[in-house]
Amino acid sequence: MNQHPYYNPEHHGDYALINIGDLDLACGQTLHDCTLAVATHGRLNARKDNAVLIPTWYSGTSKIIEDVFIGPGRAIDPDKYFVIVVNQIGNGLSSSPHHRAGSAAFPAIGIADDVSAQHRYITQHLGLTTLALVMGGSMGAQQSFEWAVRYPDMVQRMAAIAGTARTSGINQMLADAIIDGLRSGDASADLSQHARLMTLYGLSADFFEQQHFKPLGFDSVEAFVNGFMKPYFLPMDPGNLTTMLQKWRAADVSHLAGGNLREALGRITAKALIMPIAQDMIFPPSTSREDAEMIKGAVFHASSSPAGHLALFGIDGDWVREVDGQLTELLGRG
């Protein structure tokens, strides 16, 4: 796998590279030597029933998942659970476009392909037949829906945080705008514009009007963009981001039921938590509520953060504690 100065353990913590072999994709192509970057925390118990799977979200890696959600005394406590964080295909750590620079074009990847790869790893490499919880934020939520619909007998609980079962039309337009902005050929300019777009849509108006950037150490909107958003996105590979954006844009769990979303979500038997963020402009609560109404027994809880969608970064401690409380309740549901 080709190296990149950003995608390595120095920046993203320890992880293992697991080659799961050739992966047949939904697009009809094959991803040869599919490699998953996996970080685990805690230990599997003797009954093998304490595994928690957390797929990554757009641009994120296993390190940010660990920082935001995992820790002793937290809902996702590695002293109680065997926590498996799988980096999605295309995120730079698992098989990604930058690994194959100069070779054949990287194939089109879908959310279904991520879940197929994870399922192969979970069942064939770890020997698991059940997951106590599958959870994720944003694109991680999209993968969680796919897991719960496709493998209802395996998934005991699911939590979809700030993400929906099907990407809405307006959300697709946002993805298109970001994809177009990454294709001018000037990587630095493209990534700077990407950072501005993610600032515009990822945060809420309240975040700026109430100057929530000041407790983070920034004295203006411009300082926040230049000191927080740009340093986060500028080291990334545009091809990797585009691969993830295309997955995000096309996500639709109803493909498992001939396009019928109600039928697809009706297959979920997991105890489900659907948890949008009230100020989220990318995945608004109204769509999440509709998802919850199609899942038998689902708990719908609209969380709140002026950070909007980017509360997933962990920059709002109150929101992180709110999520912890909801996950604790979900894990306590027998």
C-alpha cells in the first residue's frame, strides 16, 4: 500500500491492517486485496456476546471515534465491551485511492461494500455470530442501518447518530457541490474550499452568532476556519474524500428491499436508537424521525448542539455526555 504523510499511526493511533482478500462490489467490479484498518479496545468475553462495532464517518478515522465515544466509565467502556472500530474503505487507512496511485482506477464503493467487508472480517476473522451493538455517526450511521437491515439476526442493538437510512435529495446536492469542488486539479485550493463548505453546512448559525468558537481558542470566524477547519482537512487526499462522498451521496438502505424504505427498515429487529442533532443542516431531525417511525420499537431522541453536525468531532462536551446517556440506556435494554 502506497504511503501518505497523513494516513499513518503517528496521526491516527494504533490499528491493525487486515487483508480480507478480494471483495466483489455492488457496482460489479472487484476490489482486490481489500485491506481494513481496524482498531480494537477491550476483550471479547467467553460468551462472545460483548462485541460493539463502530464504523467510521466521513473524513474520520478510528482515532476520532476513540476520542469521542470510547473510554472507562463511558457507555462504550472497554472494560465491559470488545470494541471494534473499522475504518471505512476509502478513508485513507483502509484500502483507498491514494494507495493505488498510478495504477488502475479505484472502483466505485458503496455503503453495502463496507458492510460486506466488515461482515467478512467479523465472521471469518473474529468468528463472531452476534454484535451487542452496531453504532455510528453520519456515514457510520448509514453503515449501521445497512447492518441492521441486512443482518437482523446478528445485530442486537443499533444506534444511528446524526445520519439517516437514505441520503435525501438536498443532501445529495451538498455532496455533489463538495465533489465538484475537489476536482479542479489544485489540491490545496480544493481542500481549502472543502473546509469552508464543511464549516458552512457542518456547523449551525448559533455556533457563530453565539461565538461558540471562542471557548475553543479562536477570536473570530476566520480564525476558527484557518486554525481548526483547514488544518483538519488540508492534509487529506482529495481522491479519498471523493470516494467517501460518492458513498455518502448514494447511501440508501432500501436497495435491500427493491427500493421500499419502509419494508427495509421493517426488517430491523435490533433495539434501535435514532439520534439526530437538532441543529444539523446535513442530516436534519425530520428525516431521522421518519426513519424511527418505520422501525418497530425504535427510540427517537433529538439531541442538541450549536456545533450542528460537527458535534461529532467532540467539540461540545455537553453533547458528548448526552450521547453517552442515551447509549447507556440503549445498552441497558435487555
